[in-house]
Amino acid sequence: MIRLKLRVHVWTALCAVLLTAGVVVPVSGCRSGTTGTANGLTPVRLQLDWYPQPEHGGFFEAQLNGYYKAEGLEVTLVPLPQYGSSGQLVMNGKADFGLGTSDQLLEWNSNGLPLQAVAATMQHDAQAIMVHKDSPIHDFKDLEGHTIAAQTGATWLKYVTTRYGLKNVKQISSTRSVANFLADPNYVQQVFITSEPFFIKQAGAEARTILISSSGYDPYRVQFTTREYAQQHADVVQKFVRATIRGWQDYLKDPGPVNKYLLALNPALNPAQEAYTAQALRDGGFIGDDPQIGRMTAARWQASYDQLKSMGILRNAFDPAQAYSLKFAGL
């Protein structure tokens, strides 16, 4: 029987695995960045947005190959705790950097959280809607009259319904499993194109995906910190971004060693799944080519800001340039 991927937090068991593997999992403490470790390295904590997986491959590549240490950093990669928010954890000083999306950064800033993106992790988000092969849905306009399993408060769905004038789209909570999809030929589900389609194929079913970015809603996935940290520790930020970009360059060329390492950290993974994800990242150009990795543009940020503002998502108006910096990954 094929085991379906249930994307649930396995925090307690995973902490034990990570500790055994030498990856420290802090649960409290103050922001680092100014105090050196016993080996003279600057401690830095990166708050992941999930448990370790190939979508984080560049960060683990930089850690495993010593790119962070070569920059004088001791980087700890921290899995996201159950019900945790990377933005809140960075704001509270539990981590120096976090992973999120550019639309999240804009919303957080509008809500008074001075968080700043310092580099792009993905040029385009790998999120998509997944439908069965024979589904009548071929574009977002075809969602009229359908129910979609999506993340609670999915901003992209509000954008899509607004842009296409959809009046009858029902949203239900995503279960983070493909079981319901396999059982219902009419099921429509929000997924990561780098993940869930693999399990559908393993189960012998056929599905199609439509990237959310193709609707015109196209945020970056980003690395962020607080504006204060970026100003006071610009050298640390630059070193972190530089080493991370190098990690992603290497991971995309040969993901094998890091994927093997991830298997030891996350028992929910398997080699075939990892290979699928790494190939999907490359085929989709989500991370970008070497000159583009990490980079962002003011135009993309302004466009995202304008979209959120037009939908009434942003609580307060502000200069979107507060939510990002282009200097660390190059203009």
C-alpha cells in the first residue's frame, strides 16, 4: 500500500532526530548576531517555514558544505514548531532570519511589524491548484461553482475571485493530505507543485496543476529579518545571503548529498520524493538561474503592494520599500 503524505508536524520526534544529527533546535532565547561562539563564529538562527525538506535544500547545502562557516557564521536551521509563525518568532527574537513570502511581509508591515526581506528564496511561488486529469477546470475562471481546499485566509484566492469576477467559489480547509483528492474526482486542492503531485502519481492517479503565479498573483518566497537587525548587522546579513546563494547554486547542480542528509533529519521523506522535488524545483525555475538567485526587484514588490491594497488586504498604507532591501542580493 502506498503511504500518502500527511503533511503534519512531527515536532517531538523530529526534534530528537535533529538533536541526534547535531542540528540544534532552540525553543527560547534572545536574538543572536553580536556574540561570538567559542570557535569565534557569529551564531545565527534561521527559522524554517516547515520541517527540513528539499525546498530548503540551498540552506542545508550551505550548512553541510561549510559555506556559512566560511563567512564566519554558525547557522542553526530551526524547524517551524506546531502552530508557529516565522514572522512572530523573528519579531520575538527567537530567530534572526525567517522564511516567508513577499505578500506576508507586506501584510506584516501594514500591521506594524517592521520585518524586511533581504533575499528571494524562490523567484516564483511553487503553490498551485491541483485537479483531476478529466476535470473541467483548465483556468482560474473555471473555478466558478466549485469548492477548493485551500489554506485558511488564502490571499491568492481572494485575488483570483476578484480578478475573474467569481461569485460562487466555496473554500474549505486544506487537510494537507492527498487522501480526499484521490477519493473524490471533483476535488480541487491547493498544493505545492514540488510535492503533492508526486504522491498522486505514486497512487496511480493522474492530475493536472495550475500555478497560482499564472493568475498574475506572483509573490516571491523570501528570507527576512527585522529592519533593526538588517541595519545594525548588515555585515551578518550580507554574509548569510551570500553563503545561502552559493548553497542554492550547488544544490541545484547536484542535490544528492544534501537529500541524503535530509533523510537523516526528516524520517517522513523518501529518496524518490526528494528526487522529484529537486527536479521540480529545477524544471519550474522556481529558484532561478545563477545570476538571478536571491535577487528581487522594486517593480515586483510594488505590483504586489498594489494588488494587496486594491483588495483591501493591507490595514495601513506605507512605503512598500520598507518591507525589503535589494542591497544584499544585488540589484
